[in-house]
Amino acid sequence: MSPDGKWMAYVSDATGSAQVYVRQFPAGQRRWQVSTDGGFEPKWRGDGREMFYIASDQQMMSVAVTAHGTNFDAGRPTPLFRASVLGAPFQNGFVRNEYAVTRDGQRFLLNEPTGGTAAYAIRVLVNWQNLLEPGRE
């Protein structure tokens, strides 16, 4: 959902390949394609002026977007960096929550594989602030 709650981004493979689309919410009849060469897991920047998604070649993409009235404009997708996420659609057919992005769109947290095995490990660091040197932020 867009930050203002008026637009919904989603992925559809109705054309034969997974693409990112946007439609007005809740009752939009028209859809706008955002991705150009496949894409999944769309997310909005906090101000609603930019969208991010992972392209089929695992590039993190950025697209400037503008919504006005019942119309939506998406700019040309720009690659930001390679995002080797665990759940790429060509690996297991399902993708969800493979990354998070800050409201300003400047930082990303990605679910990336750490080695060549299929085993997954999660490490949680509790009370990390206590590890900081005194006076250091």
C-alpha cells in the first residue's frame, strides 16, 4: 500500500512473467506497469514518490512515481545494486519480506544467503548498545 493508502502495488504473472503493477485502492479498474523486465516485492518510499522492487535478475530497482487524481506515472526503473536474496522467484516460486527499506529510501536490509549450503542461521544481538564504547554513538 502507498503511504497515503490510495494506491496498491502488487505482482502479477498474467502476461507470462512476474511484473510489478500499481492500481488505485480500493476500487481501481486500471493498472499501471512499474517494472519493465520482471519484478517482485514492491515497496514504497515513505513519501510515496519512489518505489523499489527486485528485478528478475536480482537487481534492486528504483522508480520515481507520481500519483495525481486517478492517474499514476512511473518513471524509468534504475538499478541500485545486486540483491542476492534467498527467496528469488526462480528459486522457489515464492517471495515475501526479502528486504526492508527505510522511510527515506537510503538504507536497505536484505535477506541474503551467507554460504553455499541450504541451511539458514539467524543471529540476534540483544543489548547491542552495551557493546558501544562510552561516549560513542
